[in-house]
Amino acid sequence: MSAQDKMLNVASRLGLTTLKDMQGTTRMVYDTITTAATNFTFFKGAAQRAFPLTNIGANGNQFQVNEALLVEKIGFFVPFAANGIGYDGLGGTSVKFDLIIGNKTVLKDVSCEFGGEQAFYNDGALGSSVIDLEGVGILIPPQIEYSLVAKTYSTTTRTAVTTRLGVYLFGTGALLNFNTTI
């Protein structure tokens, strides 16, 4: 099943019958928290952060009517500075996270670490910190809040690590399409 087929199948089951008429796209949303911590909640309150810390707009952590994202990759990065400019992969940091859509946890206690073992593919390249959900995909439908809660650990000692952290969700999307000129 292709990403588009999965998106349309889930949308149909949710009663989102007009999603099939929208403009298909590749989409990425990201959020960065530059205050060093061990626990992070991404996308909630992101509308209060400015670019380049996030690309979340005034709608906050939900897509507009007839917009959606089928998450195919989740990636983590560490900002070099508090202004969020410049970043690196996780290096010696592990991230354990939950992805929450609406009031449902759709990914729970997933681990992402450099060169480590996790349920999904990580290419193991230097600084690589991407989990690939291709073939699985998780749909974030329109007008439903989403968030990602993460905790950071040392890859070697498994103790909490204080760091800055950012995350992105990447995949197939749908954008509002009026199918007419305005």
C-alpha cells in the first residue's frame, strides 16, 4: 500500500471524505527546544516560538481543515546554540519518545540512538538520528492536536542527559486545494 493509499484509507475511516480532493505534497514539521533539559514536549506551544526554532504557524500543533501528514520519518537533532541555528545528530545521546495524536499515544517508548538498536531503520551514519516508518506511516489528521514527548539519556550509561533537542516529522501530506481560481 502506498503512502497516499494509506492516507486516503485512514481518512475515509475517519469520515474525511474530501481529503482525496486535496493537493498532495511532501511535508515536514519541526520544533526545537533550546533550553537544556532531560524532558521535552514538542509541538505544544510551538506557535509561540519563531523561525528558525519551529515552522509551526499560528494554528499551533494541528493542521487546518483538509490538511494532513502521514508521518514516514521522525528525526532528532541537537541545536548548537540557544538561538537554534546550527545542529548536529544525537552523537552519544539516546532519545526515548512517545508520539501523541489527539488523546491517543500512537508510538510509545520508542528509542532512537546513534548506531543503536531500535524497532525501525536507522542508517547508522555519523550523527544519524532518524527513524524510518516507511511502509507503516502514522496519519495526523486535520484539526487534531499532536505532540511528541521525549526524554534524553546517555547511550553508554543510560542515565539522564541534559541537552537541547529538536525533532522533525516528515512524510506525505495533503494541503488545502480549492480546485478553482480565487
